[in-house]
Amino acid sequence: MRVVFSTDAVHLRDRLDLWQDQVGKAAVAHEFNTHAGRSFRGRIRGGTLGNLSLATIESDTCAVRRTERDIKRAREDHPLLCLQLVGSTALHQDGRDAVARDSDLFLLDPRRPFALDVGSFRHTLIVKIPRWELQGRVGDVRAFTGRPITRRKPMGALASGFLAMLPTRVEALDGLMATKLAQQALDLVALALAEQMRSEPAVLSSARSTALLRLKANIEAKLHDPALRPALAAAATGISVRYANALLAEEGTSLERFIVERRLHHCRQALADPAQAFRTVTDIAYSCGFSDVSHFTRRFKAQFGHSPSECRPQRR
């Protein structure tokens, strides 16, 4: 990843203002102060991986506050996934306080205020994730803010280790490979969040939010099984079909529709992937849990406005 800003390259009198402006571009707009004064030092490197924006931030001790004023002026609201590479950061959001240390992951939602107090020196990887990408996998981001994901848990360790390798490798990845790795990274993060939710449900969210997250995680894990039906998905979550439909109604959908839409989403990804051009439409439909190709084709066209074959790379 290339250096996009360094305090070493600017005059002392301009250092703090320019730093705040550049970090705002790499992450989100915020209020900033530091006891280091004009001797404050920091460096930002930037890059992309598919539709993810990456930035590594190295800096001296400082305090960051995302205020209501910043939120009102915001032009984007992508959630921020942060990996603490070196040092520690005390964080607060949604009424929860925690400390992220080496190799810990934590989420920040820029739609609501948050506060960060950075230790003596920190090196952090920040990944901007399109909100729809994250919510499609884990639901409401609010359930996970202010709560680090540590390497002490298996999926937390895998997600942290995978993300830690990206800064030194993203420049060598081409468009197709970068897109595929971005999706794998998000899948690992979603699994790590689901693992955390299962172990600490009372801390993470309300009973309804927890049930919805568990429901979505169970559906995602069983999508390729043609036997997956609303009753089976609800039973695996320990709730009734009626309650599951009530939870999903808040997002404007139903249990049956959600299952079909997630299957269609996976099919569309596979159909558009040049690396899977050798697979037939029928093969992809069956592998995503559909058992009737005619039914799949009708649902696909109704959902996306074109036939499955029109997604194939050679038809673009």
C-alpha cells in the first residue's frame, strides 16, 4: 500500500489540521486532539481490495471523537472494521467500553457517535465496508460495536490473520482476484462476528437482534441444502416460523423470501465469476439449493430483470 500522507512532509504549523483532514478521508470525519502538539507524527497508507477501501494508520497518542455534528455533515456511512496491528485503543460506542490490543478486531458504525483514545503509539488497519455487504451477512451492525473480537477464538484468529496480510499484498492482486479475496475476507469477518455473538449474546444485543442474527447465520450456513425450508431454518435457530417472519418483516421481507434471495445472490455471484465459466447454469442452481431449474430461472429473472445466462462473462 502506498503512502498517501505523512506528517514528516508538512510544516509543523500545518501538521495537525492536515492530519485530521487526511484521516477523515481515509476513515470518517471526526474531532481530533493530541497531547503531542505540533510534534505529533503520523503516516497513512492507502489501497483497495475489490469494493473494500483499506488504510493503515500509524500515529502518536491522540483522541478521536465522532460527534453528531460530524454525522450530519457526512456524505458516506460505511462501517469501519479496524484491526489493531500494534499498540492499544480504548473505544466507546453504543454504551459499551472496551480496549482493543494487538491483533484485536473491532467495528465502528459512523452513523452514531463514537470515541477512541489511542495509546502511546498505534498502527491500525481500517477497512471501509459497504454497509449492504456487511448487513447482508450479519444484520444490524449495532450488535457488534464497542466489543473487540480477539484472537483467542478460532474464527477471530483466522479473520485477524487474514486481514493482517493484506497491506503487504493488495498491490499485487488483479481485479478478479482482489474481488474474490474481498468476499472471502468479508465471509471470515462475518463468521468471526457470528462466533462472538454465540458466545456473548447477552452483551451484544437485544433478544430480538440476537435471534435475527442467529437466524441469518443458520440460513447462510445451510443455503446449499435443497432441504432448507422456513420451518427448518426457524427450528435450527430455536424459534417459530411466525416469530422468524416477524423479525424479518422489520427489514421488509419474509423467511421464505429471504432464503430465496440469498440463494439467488450466491447464484448471481457464481454466474458472473469468469473462474466458474466452465460450470453450467443448472449446476450452479443446484449447488445453491434450487431443485427446479425452471423455477430458478423465473425467480432469477424476476429478481434481477434478466436471465441467468445473461450474467455469464462471455455475454457481458
